[in-house]
Amino acid sequence: MYVGVIHTIRDADAWAGMMRSVAPDSFPAGLELLATATSADVDRAICLWRAPGVEQLQSTLDQLAGQFAVNDCFAVSDEFTQIAGQASQAASV
């Protein structure tokens, strides 16, 4: 399934350090980061993931970044998700 995340960043320096050091293959099996973007003023960020469920991703992100960001995870409609460069298809995990 697709999972969207809105991060409200409380510590911009810690967030920037994490973003510079985290590798896409460092996430637990089944979690795939598809896109991420951080606001210019480093107070918010958005991400799109493929994950087995919202709860698993929420738990992982809270462990990874919960000390310096509030992570609001939510299920995203497969029908209305479009990813540039990929054929339209439902996520399967």
C-alpha cells in the first residue's frame, strides 16, 4: 500500500543531519521510500512510501525521527496515486 507522511520538524539541524546520512536501503524490509521533499525553511517535509501498513511505517519513523519531528502517517488511495516515470498500478506489498 502507499502511505503518505507529513513531518512537522522541531529540530531543523537534526532533521538535516538525518537526511544527509540515511540510505534508502537502511529501512526495514518492506518499507520503500518513493519520494521525499523538505521545505526551504526546514519546518515541514512530505514523503511517499510503499509499506505493509500505516502502523509499521509510523513506528519506524517515530523511532528514526520522533525526537525531532512529528510524523503524521496516513493511507493513500492507490487509485489516485501517480508517480512520474511509473505505469499506473496499485501498490502491492
